[in-house]
Amino acid sequence: MLIESLKSFFDTGAVILLFLTFLFGVGVLITGNIINQRQAIQIRQFEKDLREKELKIAEANDRAGAAIERASNADERASRNEKDAARLTKEAEDERMARVKIEARVAWRRLTLQQKAHLAAAVGRFSNQAAANFWFSAGDTEASWFAADIADALHTAKLHVYPPASLMQWYSGKLDEPVRRVETGVKIFSSPKFPQTQLLADSLSRELNDCGFDATSQIDPSLVRQSEIQVYVNARPDGPQGEAKLQAQKGTKKP
């Protein structure tokens, strides 16, 4: 009886265990499928998110590349513009310098107020001791104005000054003789018999040269009025005069 009961108990337990095994097996299978489905959904979502991120990264890289290209193009354009600006600036400066040189070659000789004052101070010691007679070639307006400037300075120094007058010069050359050009610059003549006029002529010539103007002093034995100097303001010399000439001389001096 006991054996039979035990057998019945074990048989019942085996059936129960078998049922539980089946039940747990089915449960494992069902829950495993559910988990796999969820994992598959998560994997698909992850892959989708990953693709979207990769797409955004690619788009960001494309934008960055485009930005770099635009920046490079902008730098290239800026560099090109800088070169063009530098070239145009140099061309403008070259044109300005060329214009300055041209103007310096043709500008009228004029004395500034400061130069007149310096010239007057330099010859002031000859006041009331000598006279100055000024001449310029007829029709040479530039020479007449420069002669007037020099005469003004001497008048300020209280020298006796004759107003500048025009001088008509006629010269008829001989056939096939060398071609002569007109005199240029300022020529100052003094008498050998009146030392004061020689000193005045030298002083006036030196001051004009210091101002950048071509001028020379010479002794003329034929002068009738020995207490006078004769100032001939001839045609303007070729090339710069005045301050432009002084600047050119400074530029050619060796350091």
C-alpha cells in the first residue's frame, strides 16, 4: 500500500514536473520571442538613429567643406584684391611722381616770401651803396616774374633798384655756323673798378644758387655805371629749379 502510494505520488509529481517543464519551456519561448522582437525593434531604431546621425555628420562635413571652400575662395579673392590694390596704388604713385617730375621741369621760377626775406638779409649790408638794374628777354613772361621777385627782395634790403625791363635781342648768324641757343639762368655782371658791386653780385648769385636757381656772377669791364650791377634774368634752364632742384641734388648725393 505504501509502495503504491509512493508510486502514485511520484507519477503525479512527474506529470506535474513535465507540465511545468512544458509550461516553462513555452514561457521561455514566448518571452524569448518577445525579447527578440523588442531587441530587433531597438536594433532597427538604433540603426535608424545611427544612419540619421551619419547623414547629419555627412551634411555637416559637406557644409564644413563648402565653408572651407568659400573661405579659401574668399581668401583668394582677398589676396587678388590686395594685389590689385597694391598694383593700382603703385601705378597711381608712379603717375603722381611722373607728374611731379614734369611739373618740376616746367614750373616757373619764383621766390617764396621766406626766400625773399633770406635774400634781403644776405644783401642788406649793401643798402644805399649800390644799385641793381634788371633785364629780361622781351616776351618771356616767366623770366619777367622771376626778375620782379629778385628785385622785390633787393628793394626790401633798401638797395636802389630799377624796375625790370624787357630787352630785345637780335642775332643774325652766318650760313652753316654752329647753332646757338639762348642764354639760360641768371647772369649778374659787376664792374672791376667797384669792389662793392662785385661782392653784391657774388652774394646775390650765391643766395640764388642756395635757393636752387641757376645763377652766376661775372665781371664786365665795359660797365659804364660802376656802382651798379646788371642782372639778366635769362630763359628758364632745362630741368628742375628751386626746391625741386635741391631735392634732386639731395637724392643724388652718396650717403
